[in-house]
Amino acid sequence: MPDGLQQYVNLENRLVLLAWLNSLLGYRSNGELLENCKTVGEGFGADGHSFLYHHLIARRRGRLRARQRLDVVEPVGRGRDPQEHH
């Protein structure tokens, strides 16, 4: 693959990964993610993870809890019986 095309493919892969990460954490854009993380302090917790890590994990857990409260139904055909109730 020519060098220019390889660089394009690498960039495209990074952009797709970044878009997936933003959607996973509930951000609509990189700017929204950066704005939300401005107030996070520098440094690390006693567990060795950064405060930014804890901030992002807490956001993700909050989104998962909200989704569970909505009782989102998984699509049929994913190994779940459509008649099954929680």
C-alpha cells in the first residue's frame, strides 16, 4: 500500500475508534468530551488509576445504570427469548 494511502487508513481507523469511544461515553463530539474533562484534576488515586480514568468510568457506569432503568430490550435473535421477562 502506498505511504499516503496507509496514513489515510490509519487516520480513518483512529477516527472511527474515537467516534465509538465518544458514543460509548455519551459525548456527541471531541469538544464535548474535552469540555467535560476540563475540571478533572491531575494525578492518581490510591488504586493507581488517574482521576481522568475515574471520571470517565463513573460517566460510563452512570450511562449503564440509566439504560438499565429504561429496561432497554435487546433485539430478538441475540440468544434471548423475546417472551422472557426480567
